[in-house]
Amino acid sequence: MSAALAPPGEPRRVAYLYLLPALAVFALFVLAPLGHAAWLSLFSWDGVTPGTWVGLANYEAVVTDPELRSAFLHSLVLVLFNAVLPVAIGLVLAAALSRSRVRGLAAFRTVLFLPQVIALVVVGVIWRMIYAPEGGLLNDGLRAVGLGGLAQDWLGSFSLALPSVGLIGTWVMYGLAMVLCIAGVQKIPQSLYDAARVDGAGPVREFFAVTLPGLRAEVAFALTITVIAALRSFDLVYVMTGGGPNNATKVPAVYLYQRAFQNGEVGAACAVAVMLTLLIFIAAAAIAHFQTRTVR
């Protein structure tokens, strides 16, 4: 049957056939393990001996654990450092570049994007050395310029450890947000900027009238990626502090790891994993919904 005489529903069915291989891989390596983790969360199991059915008892136990509640609060703090600040920096850089041409823009973007391509374990090791109280580059630099009184045990302080780790997340993520925002600025018609400038718009007004509305999709995508990375963060925290001092930097992924592999409570750890997955899904859906409503 020719394409012109094909029933209206046939092209869509054919399109689904092209999606089947990807859907099969996704179901095998994502949905199936997630379903298995949800099933294991209903058992009291140490990972070796036969498990015991406990129903929702694992969820009740972890929800009432103040240590887990503080871990989720720490994740919300990391969302500020790993998502909100990088996207804000990316928007500022994109807005600045939209007002003037910059020579060597490709090299500029490459340099700022470099932290994104370095393994987080390597980043954690390097910054732990920089933050070292004795011999660390940061404290030695402060002492060299006469600000030795500001030298701290950055990763050993109850109040400074989490922001110190969070700033590393900002350094890693802002390059991704910047590249996305700059790419979005390049698709905004120059005529819109020219019209705004003819109307006498300054940099701030031009940003809110032209640049920000034109970057809705890019901002939503950048926020989705960075928020997910912040909520599931493990590498940096584990390498730099291990969740310390005194659980001041413990996040749900570290809590999950400790319950599963140090305490032998695999069922409870799976319950935390399911809760974290639901939180990430809700956050991603909320960003997508907000972006859709904004576009309308």
C-alpha cells in the first residue's frame, strides 16, 4: 500500500517499531532493576541469607530515621549549589555574550566546560588536597596574602563542610549550564535584541525581555540534569568526606551505601533507593510541568 493510501494510524505504529530496541534496553537495564529493588525493599535481607518478608516496615523505619531526614535536607542544600547556582551563572554568561561578540568563543567554552568531563572521583581527590588544613592550596594561599585568619579545616567543620562540597558541584556543573544557555542564545533572532535596544532597553531589561524567555527550554533541561545530579550525588561526598564530620555532609546515596554494604541492611537500603527515585521523578516532572506552563 502506498504512503498516500496508508491508514492514518499506520505511520505512528511504524514509528513505535523504531523505538522498540531502545525501549527494550531501557526496560532491561533500568525498569527491571528498579522493580527488583522495589521488591527487595519489602524484605529484611542482609544480601546473603534468605530474606524475611516485612512489607512496608522498611519504609516506616527509614522514614522515621532522623539521620535520613537530615540526609534529604543536605540534598536540598546541594540542589542550590549543584543546580540553581550553575544555571544562574550560565544565564549571566549567556546574557553577557549576547550583547557582544567574543573572539575565541569556542576555546572559551571548552575551558569552562572542562570540569564536566573530569571523573568526579578525580575531582574529589584533587579538591580534598586543595582543602587540606595543612599544606592545602587554599589555606596556603590565604596565608600567603595575609589572610591566615580565614584558614579553616574546610572539610572538618560542621558548618563549612557541606557548602565546601557544594561549591565543588557548582564548579563542575556551571560549564554544562553555560554551554546550553550559549547554544540557546545563538538561536534567538538578532532582530529581537535590535528591537529591544532601539526601545532603549538596558542589559537587565534586555535579559528579562528577550534572553530569558528565549532560553526556557535550555533552562528547563539544564535544571533537570543538574537537579538529578544533585539529588543522587555520591562520588564527591564519599571521596571528600564520607558523609562526615558527624553526618554533616551525609546525603541519601551515602546513607543508602552505608545501610547496604556496611550495615548489611539491603532491604532498608532498597527502600531508600525507591524513595530517592520517586523524589527525582517528582522533581523532574515538576520542572517539565513548569516549563510547559511557561511556554503556554
